[in-house]
Amino acid sequence: MGDFLNLIENIQKDKERFSELVNKMDPLICKYMRILYKDEKEDVRSELVLALWEAVTKLKYAENEGQCITYIVNALRNKFHELYRNSRKDEYGNLVVKTI
């Protein structure tokens, strides 16, 4: 079994090991934080870590390490897209489109 798959199984048994996964996924989380520069960085980070936690708790079966990593990365990407869409809205909920 792969490193990620073992880590996920250990996290599902012992919740204290979640910080190891956050450390492994930190480069991707930081990348999304930089792109969402307008928002508060700590808020974005906490939203992405929460999405990571939800992905780990919902992951019931992974045949190999690739499936596990893909599931986690897709969960983070989906949360990023949600945050990005919300950051482009004004205070009334209307989408702000910038024209050149």
C-alpha cells in the first residue's frame, strides 16, 4: 500500500494524524491561497483544510494510492472553484465581470 493510502486509513482510525496530511497537501493549499489574494488568507486556508477533512471522512474505498490522491486533489480543487466564484461576486450577489 502507498504512503497516502496508509495515512488516510490511519487518520480514519486516529484523528490526531490529520495534521500530517495537511502538511503533505500544504503546497497545493498555498497555491490556492495565493490565487485567492483578495480574500483573507487564513479564512481561505481554513476553508481548504475543512474541505480536506470532509474528503478524508467521506473517502470509504480507494483501490490504490492514485485514486486516493485524485479524490483529495479534486475535493480541494472543487472548494477552490467555489471560493473563487464567491470572490467574484459583489455585495449584492451579482457576478462582477471586469472588462479591459
